[in-house]
Amino acid sequence: MKLFIYDHCPFCVKARMIFGMKNVPIELVVMLNDDEETPKKLIGQKIAPILMREDGSCMAESLDIVKYIDNKDGEPLLTGKTNPAISDWLRHINGYVNKLLLPRIATASFAEFATPEARTYFKEKKEANAGSFDELRQHADGFIKNVNDDLRKLDKLIVKPNAVNGEPSLDDINLFPVLRSLSLISGIDYPTRVAEYRDNLAKQTQVNLLSSIAS
């Protein structure tokens, strides 16, 4: 099986996680960000992630891929209950965090930006929706303060370092990608339980953090 992804993409991280958690072999294919032809050929639109199954058929939508792989062997792993407080926390932080992340993603050394054209494509597409990256960078300190405040709230919700609610659940699939994205940002203060959870999930899912290219 092949999984077509962008390395910076949190939706792609969701799909990647289940392969690591269940030790299912997967070939990762990082698409250039301006490559519209490949995803359109596979699934009919420019979207990621895309899973190509053994028979050559393809499926998109990160949570559909997670469900498919988790149930493929008849022994699902993500059987824990979800916590509405985690959903509320994610909804809140997702309301502003891209304003902090997008300008950093645009300059980071991700494989999907291996050509100047691919990087320019990303910047122009995202600025059209989020606004000028230069202007967003001017507000970075305020966004980081908000993140630090929100991480302290999250710290109180984490039950175990290997599963936010105590048993593996979809909340883990939705939460870890946000924390992984935040590892791209310098200056964030991680409370103890958040840091332990983030680091544990990175090992468990075999998805690297972005601390080495943080800015």
C-alpha cells in the first residue's frame, strides 16, 4: 500500500498514525505541493492524504483511511470513548492556530516544497484565505501566548501518556496532529503531561515531530 501525503499536513498525519500504531507497512509518497496531476489522477481532485490499496484502488479522507486500516484485521485498536472536552479544545485552538503555523510552514524544509514553484504555490494559495504571512508574523507573540494558555488547559484533560482518555480513541487521532504541528514553532511552553503525551504518541505512531526544523 502507498499513502500519498504532504509532510506538513495534519490530515495526512491522522492517516499515518494508524499505520504506526498497528505496525502496518506503508510506503509514504510525498507529493509536491503544486502537483495537481497526481491526486486528480488517483482520486479526481487535489486532496491529501490518498491511500492506494493493494489492488490499486484509492481512497481519500483521513478518518475513512484510519477506520479502514484499523478494522482491516478484525481487531480494531481505537475502541476507547471520546471526550467532548477534547473536541471543544480542538475546535477552539483550530480557530486561530493556522495564523501562527502557516507562515512557518511556508518557509520550512518540507519535501513537498522541494521546488521553488511548489513553495510559491502553497504561499499564494494559503495567503488568499488566511491573509498576508508578513502581517500574521507580526502577531506571532500573541498567538504563542494563546497556545501556551490553551496547552495548560489541555494538560488537565490528559489521562495517560499513551492515550489522552486512557484508552486509544479517535481523540488521539485528532489531537496528536495538532501537537505535532505545534512542534514547528519555537517558544511554546509545554506542560509536563502534554509533552509526555506528544512524545509518546510520536514514538507509538512512528510519526516524527518537527522540532528539528522549528523556527
